[in-house]
Amino acid sequence: MDASKQDALTQIITLAKEHDISIDEIGAQIVNKSLENKDGKWLTKLLGYLGGAFIFGGLGLLTAMIWDDLTSATRVLISYGPGIIAFILGIMTVKDTRYEKASTGLFMTSSVLLPTGMFVFLNEYSDGGDAQLAAMVVFGILALQFLLTFSALKRTSLLFFGFLFWNSALGILMERAYVPGELVGIGLGLSILIFAFNVDKTKHRAISPFYYFIGGMGFLWAMFDIIEDISGLDILYLPVTIFMMMASVRVQSRTLLLVSTFSLLGYLGYFTNEYFADVTGWPVALIILGFLLIGISAQAVKLGQKIPKKA
Amino acid sequence: MKAFLKENSVLIAGITLPLILTAIFFALTQMQIKNVTPPNHSILYATNNNYNHYYKVIIKDEHAYLSIVPLPKNSHHRNYKLPDVYLFDPRSGENKQIQLPVKEQNKERQEILIDELKNIKFSAHAQSPDGFTFTSNYKRNSNLMTEMFGGGYRSRYSYVLKKGNGTIEVPNAARYNTQFIAWTL
């Protein structure tokens, strides 16, 4: 090793000690820089994704082909095993800055394979016959697993899947407690909206648009179901959607604005068809609806401009 | 802890809202079940009986018979399976499967008295003498949330004995495949 290289290494060690930089962090930077410098980065990525998809597709196909020849224990092992390994690898990669980005993919894989494996286990070893109860137990356990891991590692993907499993378990619990479908929709919809609103204020805000979308859709759909059944009072849906549009500006969510605007447009279609289609003729009703749509979309764009773009 | 609760009160309220709804409806359902006095009459019903034009359980002169109706040669109905017939006693909760007489297919119409039920009198009237009816508790109230997170509507695909607001669930009564036969007298 020549003298200049030795000097450089000494300098690196001094700087690392001075700024408390670990060997992993230096390694991660070198790997990331070398990736940035590579030409055809998109091609590498694309081929990487394709390769991954082929491997999973091939493994899935192979499993399906030999499924009937497998024993119960092997079936559980082949479905649950890769899931738990992906989950453990996900945790390990979070702790290693060089592979941090791989953790999301690994957690996503485990979120599919873990429930599959647990359902296979119940199918092979349990003869209760109550599939809904089995689903509630599986999703409940997974919600705990993902949310507890999230509380330790603070990874957004863990929160995303953990909350998804939580709602799956909760929805079944509500169903089994004979909560009417409309109230399941409103209760879960509001709960998800409030969660999205809170998450939006944290560093995990990347998942809030998805939950605003699901929560907003669920809430407005269930509200329409209730109001539609009350004869003559279905006009009450109008203030609900307008309130949601206003709320979307207040919470600064373009996703919620989109959902509530489409919900309002859909409702106007329903309303004109219900009350005006046979009065002065359908074509006139369509013209009125057209003007309303233009007016609402212009208003929605104005409201959208009030919402700042998020990083 | 107090500071955490105060800081996250909205989130906690949002997360607990569905749980509160669950608790309320669970309590209401339990109260409803406790408040119903079960009917004094057992019910005879059949399952696994879809499109069965060959075997039927009928009531004739207050007794239960297995009716066998030969099908015409060109008939497209080909369900030759015996239905599962149950006698459900809502007071004890006992749900007894009834053995039906097995007969060779015959060209002639037959009505065979069901031996296990020969000492019981039945009424094919839809309503029991004390006012209960055998009805589906299915309600078409699905929406995005129930479809995504509902897990398949176990509770809504069943039959109940209903009087006013009170209901008693009938065991083994699948939504699309169950038929009322008669009440005991």
C-alpha cells in the first residue's frame, strides 16, 4: 500500500471518529454512490424486479404442482417459512444502512406469505369450520406482530401493513358482533380517516393518501347507503359531501378532495336521475347535470390550489 | 401517560370508535337473545335441498312423509340426493338430524311415512302457534368497508326464528340452501 493511500485511510478513520460515523454508514454511501454512477440504472432496476417476479412466480408454480404430494407440516413450512424469513430479513436490513431500502420489499413479501401460511396451518390442523373466526385470529395476530415491530423500528411499511391487518381483524369482529353494515362502514371509515389525519403529521405521511382514499370512500359509501333508504331525505347527502370537501382542505389532503368530489358528482347523477329524469325530460336533466359538474370541478380545482404540495 | 393520552386524544378516539360500536352491538344482541322466550314448538327443516325435485319432505294429515316424485325423462333436474332434514328444539337447543327412508328409484310416485317422526304431529303453516316464523336474517347492507374488512358475512347468511324484534338463530341453516318444512304441534 503506497503512502498516499495510507494517508487517505488515516484521514478517513480520523473523520469517522470525529463525526461518529460507523463502518456500515461508510459502506452504504459507497454502494449508493456507485449505483448512482452506473449507466442504465433503470434497466438494472427493471431487470431486478423482473428477476424477483420470475423467482416468486416459479416458486409459487412449483409449490402448486407438488402441493398434493406434500404432508401437512411441509405445506405449512413452505408457505409460512418464507414469510417469517422475509420478516426477519426485513428487520435485519433495517439495522444495516447498506440494505435499508430492501426492508420495504421484504416486509411486503412477508405480509402476503405470513397470512397465507397461517391459513394453511389452520386448514391443515384445525377442523372448526368457521373460516371467518380463523381470519379474525390470523389478522389479529399479524396486526400485533407488525405494530409491535413498528413501535420498535419505526418503519413506515410496518405501520402500513399493521394497520391494514388491524382493520381486517376489527371489521370481522364488528361483523360478528352484529354491527349493521352501514355502521361498520361509518365506524371503520371515520377511524381510518382519523388515523390518516394523524399519520399525515408524522414522518410516515407517505401512507396517508392511501388511507385517506380508503377511509373517505368507505365513510361516504356507507353514509349514502343510510341516507338513500330515508325517503325524501336523500338530499342530506349533499351537505355531507360538501363537508368532506371542506374537511379535505382543512386537513390538506388532495386524495380526500378527489374522493369527496367524485362522490358529490356521483350523487348529483343519482339525484337528477331519481327526481328530474321524468319531469322535463332526460336531455334537459343531463344539461343541468353538465353545468353542475363543470361548476363543481372548477370549485374542486380552486380548493385543490389551496392545498400545498407535499414533499 | 396522561400527556401521551392528551396529545393523541383524537387518534385514540378514532381507533376506539369501532371498538365502542362493537361493544354496544354485542351487548344489545346478548340482551335481545336473553329477552326472547323460545317458541314452544320445534321446527322441521331441510338443508342441501337445492333443485331437488325428486325427494321432498311433505306434511300430510299432520304427519311427515318422504315424497318421491319420478321425473320425466327429459327433465334437466338431476338432483337425486336425499336432503338433510333436522328437527330443531329451540328450548333445549337440540338439533337432531332425521334418518330418511332410503328407497330404490322407482317409476311410481311414493309417499313414505318417516319412521323417526311417526309419533309427532306437524303443521306446515309458516307461523308457529305461538307466533314465530322461520325467516332469513340476511340484510343486503354491504359496502366498501364490509367487503374489504368484513370477512365474509358469517352472521348474515343464516336463518332465524323470529317474533317481533326477537330472534333465535337456527343451527346448520345455510342461507341459500335451507327450506322450512313444518312446526311441531
